[in-house]
Amino acid sequence: MPKVVVDRKRCKGCERCIVACPQQVLTMSKEFNEKGYPFARPEFQPRCIGCRLCAITCPDVAIEVFVHGTMYQFFPY
């Protein structure tokens, strides 16, 4: 099963990851990080399909998606 990990210290609460997620895995936390921003957090982890769209759209590189056994290739090089 894929696992979404959000780095609280890097997240600035722009909510782009929440909009990008087709499965609505992420939500905004009611807590604040050290910089004073609310941060995204994975609330519905079992819904994750490992598409990594949340990580791709994050401008702060605060999201990592770990997928076991499957590697999606979005851009053919």
C-alpha cells in the first residue's frame, strides 16, 4: 500500500496537494508548524493509489510518496 509522508517543517499550507489528489487523501491540519502555517496531512491513507500527484504539485517539496513494487513514470525521457 502506498504511503504519503508530509514534512511539516517545509509545508506552507498552499493546499495545492489537496486539490491535486484524485482520491482526497490529504486534508489541512488544524495545528501549525514552526513557521506558523497550517500543514497538509494524510488523513485517509488507505485511499492512496500512489499516483504522486500531490508530491509533483508541491512547490516546497514537502511531500514524499512511498510505493512498494510499483514505479509510475510520468514523463517519458
